[in-house]
Amino acid sequence: MGRIFEVRKSSMFARWDKMAKNFTRIGKEIAIAVKASGPDPDNNPALRRCYINAKACGMPKDRVEAAIKRAMGKDTSNYEEVMYEGYAPHGIAVLVETATDNPTRTVANVRMHFTKGQGSLGTTGSVAFGFTHMAEFKIKGEGVNVDDLEFELIDFGLEEIGEDAEGNVIIRTKFNEYGNMSKALEEKKIEVMSAELTWIPANTMELSEEQANDVLKMVDHLEQDDDVQKVYHNLK
């Protein structure tokens, strides 16, 4: 019984850690969105995206509102979005999105994670050319005819549509078409489960299980860093 309890407790703490990380990430995204375009989600697509993703990860409404109020204050942190590029072990390309109030600290930490993971931090443009910046929407797949939906959305910037492993429908547009697609889904009364700006690799690399674990270990360490928002890679 003791071992079972320890496993369950470990799993519970892992979920809490992931939830806390998501709340922190969304809080920073809210701060950046409010600083850029104000606190009104009707006039701020980035803030509307934050609302959607906060709901998706279970972030309480009062915490979202508190984050908006903090962002409107004069003494709040000014977060800067910085992208880092490099290679994980075995030649896997990696993009690291950060939101930081101290770029000197952040680049030192990111470099440390790459070095300890047997990877290498690159220069701007050294990796990003192999990815496409896209907006990605997730909606429930139940009762949805993907072919019909594709026809309905083609005039709103649709680039890709398909289903994920859970049966949800994934819709992708070029990142600068985010507003058009978001408005179209809203007008069609299609509930969006999550909405993200993401980087999709043009090609993926397949590695052995042992090699893949080397890559994923480095990625995990990067994702746990407080300044890191998201990590993208081209591991298949």
C-alpha cells in the first residue's frame, strides 16, 4: 500500500506542478496582451485567446481578472518575449519561447539547459527556418463533419484541418490569420477548446527510443524553467 500511495502522490504533485506552470504561463501572456492592447477582450484578440486557454486548463476566473488588474498597474513587471533556437542531442531542432523581465538571466538559463542536455544553443535564424508559425484551434470532434467544416472555413485562412488522437478537431491557419479564423468560429457558434500560436516543423526526425529519451529529457528541463513559455521541436 505504501508504494501505491507514493506513486499516486507523485502523480498528484506532477499534475499540480503542470497546473501551476500553465497558470504562470497564461499569467505572463495576459500581462503581455494587456500591456500591448488594453484590458478589453472585445478589442484584444490576444487577451481573448488567454481567456480561452485559461478556461481550458482550469484557471479560475478570479485569477484571470487579478492578472489583468496587475498588468494594468504601473509597478508590474514588463515581460519581453524572446525566442531562442538551438539543437538538442542527435540533431533535433528546438525553438524555445520565453517571456522574461530579465533577458540576461533567461539566456544564461536556456544555454545551461542546452549544454547540460548535450545540445547547443544557436543564433537567431539558425533553426526557425525549418518551422512554420501558425495559429492552432482545437474544437470538440463529436458531431463534426470535418469535410463540411473544411469547406465552411476555407475562406477564413484555413491551412490544415484534421483530428488528434483524442478525436478533437485541429484547425490551423497562418499565424496572421488568427483573428479571421477566431471571428469565423465565434460567428458559427463553434466552441473553441484552446487557441494557440504555435510553430510546426516542416519535417520531423525519427530516433531510437534511447535517443528520443535524451531529447525529451532536455526538453523537459527547458519546460520547467520559470521563464520558458513553450518548447517546440522536430522529433517525430
